[in-house]
Amino acid sequence: MGYIPKHAQLEALSDEDLIARYDAAAANTVVGTGFYREEIARRQMARESTRMLELTRTIRTLTWVILGLTAVNAALVAVQVWAA
């Protein structure tokens, strides 16, 4: 039976080392349906995170466009006020 590394040891492992340990442990492990449900949920969360980042970028772009248009509108109004 393998030991469970302390949190600091686990944090110090590279992704490759962690994957290698996972693969080694998986060879002798039996999983239930919960394992698959958790993986499905993890993938859904990853997709949602990607989608939210895309939406955030879109909102940021739209904010800059609105700011630009507002500045142009303010300049046009200022020109009309000074011309009058």
C-alpha cells in the first residue's frame, strides 16, 4: 500500500510526476460510477470556464467600443455647443 504525500510534497510535484503517480495508482484501483460522474462534471466546469472567459473578453471589447463612441459623442456635442 502506498503512502499519501503531505500537501507540500504534492504541491511540489510537477504535472508529469503527478500524472505518472496517478497512472501507477490507477493500474491497481477499482473505481465506481462516481469517478466517471466527477470527471464529467470536471469537464463541464472546464467548458463553462472557457465560455465565461470568452464572454468576459467580449464584454471588455464592447466596453471599450462604448467608451470610444461616448467620447466621440461628447466631442460632437462640445463642437455644437461651442459653435452656437
